[in-house]
Amino acid sequence: MHHGSTVLLRAMLPKYRRHFALLLSAVNISSKDVIEASDIKLVEELLHQYVKEWEKIFGLRYMSSNVHSLLHMHESIEFLGPLYMYSTFNFEGQFIICLRIPLFSTYCTNKNCYPFNNSFLGLLKKVL
């Protein structure tokens, strides 16, 4: 991340450079071996500012759930530790639950959802 970000930062316009630096700083702090309470608070502030500026720069239309999830990253760090200790996104663990809902429920009437879920769950079993 450090080498790519150096090249990328040089190529960006100043307003994008400052914005990206907020995210980069938060990720670097969140990846430390030892994270203090003050670090968690700083990550929260940096990412809150990043998301707020995201809306100004790119518009609400591009405010995806991934961008929004950054507002909760400090909670993941507080409870689970540094970023490298768990999955890439703090909601990934819930994905398998979402896939299983149509398989075991009566409210899924779309027959097209079954083949996708069955093949995806089969792939997951092989990988896990």
C-alpha cells in the first residue's frame, strides 16, 4: 500500500490527494501492532471526515455501503484488534447468512436465486 499510494498521491489533484490521505492515514493507524484508545478515536475522526468529504467530492449517489461501512471501522478495531486480524470488510461474516436465507425460507419465490446460491455455497464448502 505504501509504494502504490506514493505514486498515486503524486498523480492526484490536491483536493483528491488530501481526501485519499485521510483514508491512508486511518488504514495505517488501524494496521499497527498495538493500537491505543487514542488511535481508535483518531481513526474514527479521520474516517468520519473522509466519508463527509466523499459526499462533497463524489455526491450522495456514489455513497455505497462500502463507503458507509468505514464509519464503523473504529468499532471493529476496538473489539477485534488491528485490521490484519480479521476479514477485509467488517460485514463479510454476515454474507453467508444472507446467502442461506433464500435456501431455507418460504418467502423466496424467485427460482433463479436457488441455482446461484447452491453453486456459490458449493464453492464455499470447497474453499473452506
